[in-house]
Amino acid sequence: MTKYVTRAGLRIAAQLVEFNESRALAGTGIAADTLWQGLTDILDRFVPHNRMLLAKRDDIQAQLDAWHRAHPGPITDMAAYQAFLRDISYLVPEPTPFSIGTQNVDPEIAVMAGPQLVVPSLNDRFVLNAANARWGSLYDALYGTDVLPAPAARPGAYDTDRGAAVVAYARSFLDEAIPGWQAALAGGESPYFVAKAQVGDAARYLFKHHGLHIEILVNPQHPVGATDELHIADVILESALTTIIDLEDSVAAVDADDKVAAYTNWLGLMRGDLVASFGKGGKTVTRALEPDRDYDGLTLAGRSLMFVRNVGHLMTNPAVLLPDGSEAPEGILDALFTSLCALHDLKALGTHRNSRAGSIYIVKPKMHGPEEAAFTNDLFDAVEDVLGLARHTIKVGVMDEERRTSANLSACIHAVRNRIVFINTGFLDRTGDEMHTSMQAGPMIRKAEMRASSWIQAYEARNVQIGLACGLSGKAQIGKGMWAAPDMMADMMVQKIGHPKAGANTAWVPSPTAATLHAMHYHAFDVFARQAELAKEPTPGLDPLLTIPVAPAGHNWSDEDVAQELENNAQGILGYVVRWIDQGVGCSKVSDIHDIGLMEDRATLRISSQHIANWLLHGIATEAQVDAALTKMAAKVDAQNAGDPLYEKLLGDSLALKAARALIFESLTQPNGYTEPLLHKFRQEKKAAG
């Protein structure tokens, strides 16, 4: 039972009060009364508006459902469809051409191109690992993954054959990225050479190419360097330029305890004093933030520049109760409390700095259209006023992951034009919203076919083109989504170079190792030169973006096709939900139906549940078929997790299995098809049961 304390007319969980009054406010110069009265004022002002925006979502969805019931199937008259979307304010007028006015942006965001990590905020070990992924060993990344065509390393001691293949690959990379590097090591000239640092027997040679640094570590006393003709012990790449500390899709935060744990880790990162101790290999390991890197007078950041992703407009949290007894919107709480934590960075209260430009970077997800973006802008204004910050100190990253946002992206950017530092496509949530928005139009094509749909191609291209047209190049990130298979790095190296080639100056990766490998793509391709080329091209129109991925009229799937699709979706739902509900794990590597480990979060869950719901609605599948698929896949997921001592089986009286069924069979009534309300309900029930 949560204990509440009254502050400024609000009932606030005691642990949240203690966190803020004893830790988050310390040294900031802000009084506790100022914080709590500021929160009350913000909630009084913004809660009614927040509720109105959510009601508008529901009203628009009801009108869409009615229209599609009257006009089933693929769109045959695009002009009439778009006219209807304008009539219901789904589409809004394009703003007059403009360029964003964002100022005081760190170079990692504005003028550099490189990988971006996303990490769940609740795991202190993971967030430290991600923050420290600014620099990564290319030797380690190659030795331990499937990138090399050579056989995997033999178990046991160092595999010299594998090591030789690593060195050869790294040499080839250096020759291509920074030709003439060997001359610099010999004391000669190189246009890419920047600086050198000598520490004992080790010499660290720093190079720069396409704005990214490469360090060649020369050490004849090192076990690897001793056997190398040039005594090179390692090649270190500047890797994850930026990291998103996530309070949203990748975490299971359902109450005050969870929120305080997330805020505590974020505060520790902003102060630079977060430490994690854990067991590894039979020993206790302590991890802390890496210091900056010095090269004879030149200092480079030792850590990734950190964003924090707040919760969107939908969810509430019992950490704060309003005077009427209802829960406060979680996104409003996040805006105030994560910004308060970031004050420790701006005021240099800790041991390390995050933003040298004096900004706070917040990613805002799941906004539907420019009116909701404007709400975020006004909310951040109000937070700045409470915390005594200059206007637009808080920057915003806009996730382009809802259909109404991607259809009105220019207007969304315009609404936050003086604080935007990031737009990013999110194929997974965007696909979930695509299906829910047009749920009544007809049966959707199979999930695997979605990536070839005309709407997704237009979506990815428009995101870059609109970002460039709005002046983001050189001021903000234009990003691409996650590579979801952390064990398939060879495939990533083949495919993910498509992101910089598309003009994106960042893209998400699932691990520090993947960040180091993906960094090579930004050496192979000049993103900003590509952006300059793309800026001259026209932006794709709305027609392909608004082409709904429903199957052609009269299309029939075989019984085998239906069973395969249901089982694939059911397995993905169960594999993710069982950890979310039973263990509070919001993101992890989950084995898919083919036993391939994929990174799963709520966005993947949204797709799978919406897809089954769509096929149920249109008679492609029956409730009995869905239940049969759930039962069969529950046995498979139980077998896949047999080695986890914390795992609770799905088969039997499992709360997680009940949650999975609810996510499917109650999917049509969930706001915009989101999974959070049901996940939170069942997770809270699980925690209450001990």
C-alpha cells in the first residue's frame, strides 16, 4: 500500500517526495515549496487540456471507423479520402515554409553523424554501459560477433586465427577510412591525424574522419600488440554519439517505486556519480561512468550525450494523485522531474558533464499531430518557468511514430520549431497505429509484408525530406529506427548502411557492440553530403503515405497461412508479456518463433495484438483459432525460458497469459491500440500479489 504525503494540495507518494526533497533538489537553489506549488500549477493548467487532446483522439478514431465501415476495402478515391481527413481535422494545413530556430545544441546532435543507443532507465548496469559506449573496441566487436566470414572463435583461450582475421579486417577499414594512417604512426604526416597521447608504454594516436574519431592504440607490451608487426593493440572507434535513457516503451514502470528508481538512475547520470555493482564470472564488478579522454591538451567527451525519453500523453501514474483522487498524467510528471534532475548537469553539481551547450534533451513519444506537439511545447515552457530556466533550454525530440504525426510532420515540427533537436521514424509503433487507425477498412496484409508497403516507403522518405526542408541539417538529428537482432551483426552491416545513405545522421542500435560496428557505416558514407543532395529533391506526396495496407477485395489466405500468422503473433506477444508482467522487464532479447533473439518492447507488442484483432474483426481467424495458437505458443515460450530460474510458466493459471488474451481480445477498445493500459493493470495486480 502506497503511503502518500500532502504537498500543495496534491497527494504524492512518500518515496517520490523523499527523492525530490533530499536528492533531486539538493544544490539546485530551488525550494521544495516552489517545486510542489509549481507542480500543482502545471497540473491545474495542463490536465484539462491533456484530457481534451485524448478525447479528440477518440473522436477522430470514431469518425474514421464510421467512414471505413461505409467505404470498406482499399482506398479507391484518394481525393475524397483526403478531403474527409481534412474535414475531421486529421489533416491540417501545411505551414508556410520555415527553418527551425533551435540554438545551443551539442555537436553530437547538430553536426555529427553516428549511432544512437536506447536503454531502459530502470537498469543501472545497462544505462552505465550505454553511457560509456561513446568509445568502443573494434577488435572486441569483430572478435565476438558474426561479422567476420571466418569461423567463430574457438572456446577457451585466445584464438590466434580468429585474432588474425580481426586484425586484417580492422586494417582494411583503416586503409579505407583514413588512408596514410601508417605514416602518422611512424611520425609522418596524415590529413586525418589529430593528436597523440603517451601513457607509459602505450601510445594513443587520434584520427578524425567524417567528424568521427578513431584511436589506434600502440602498445608493444600488450598481449595483442606484442605479436603485431606495428604493435597495434586495438582500434577504438567513437561509437554511440548519443544515448536515449528510456522511461517509456522499454520499461515496466507502473507505480511510484518504479518511477523513483528510473529518476534515481537519471539523476545519477546527470551528476556523474551513478555506480552499479553486479556479479559477473563469479566476481563482483563495479561499473561507473567513464572519464573524458585526453590527448596532450585535447579533451574529448568520454561518454555518450544523453537524452531522456519521457512518457507520452496517454498514461497516468499513481505516484501523484490529483485533488479529485485521479492519477496525474505521467508525461507531465516526467517533464518536471527529469528536467529537475538535469539541472545538476547544467549547474555542474556533479563530477561529469552531459550537455556542454547547456541544454536538456527530452524525447517525446506517441504524439498525434501538431496540436499535441504544441501542448508539449507549452508544457516545457511551464517547466522552464518553475525551474528558473531560460526559454528553450529544454529541447525536444519528436518521435514520428503515429500516422497523424507523419501525415502532418511539417506542422508538428513547426509547433516545436525553437526547441526541436530530433525527429525519428519508428516502424514498429507506426505500423501499430497504421493498423488501428484503419482497423475497419478490412483485413490487413500479413505482418511480414508490411515493410514492402507503399506507405512505409513514403513514410521513411518523407521523414527525411521534411526534416531537411525544415532546416534540421546542421541543427538536429534526423533518425532511423532500431536493428532488432543483436546477434545478427553480419546482416546489420549489410543492411543498416541504408540509413546513412537515406540521409539519416543517426540510427538506433541494440547494444554498445552494435554501435561500434554501425559507426563504420558513417565512415563509409558522408551523411551530410547526402543530406545536401536530398535537400534539392521534392518531398513525396501524401497519396502513398495514406495508402492503407489492406488486402485486395476477395483475397483469401490458406488455413496454413492463417495458422502461421496467428502463431507468429501469439508467440511474440507471449514471449514479451510474460517477462513484463511477471518480472517487470520492459525490454529484452526475446526468442522469436524460430528461436532467433530479437529485441522486443511495447511497440512490437502493439503490432502483434492489433494484427490478430484485425483478422478476428474481419473473420479471417476465429476466437478458437487464436486460443489454440496461444496454447501452442505458450508451451513453446515455456520451453524457450526453461533455463530462467525466475521464469513462471504460462501454461496453467498464469496472469501473464490472461494479460496476453486481454491484449488481443480487448484490443479494439484500447486507446489507439496502445498496450500500456492493460500491461499496467496486470503488472500492478502481479505486484500486489507479491
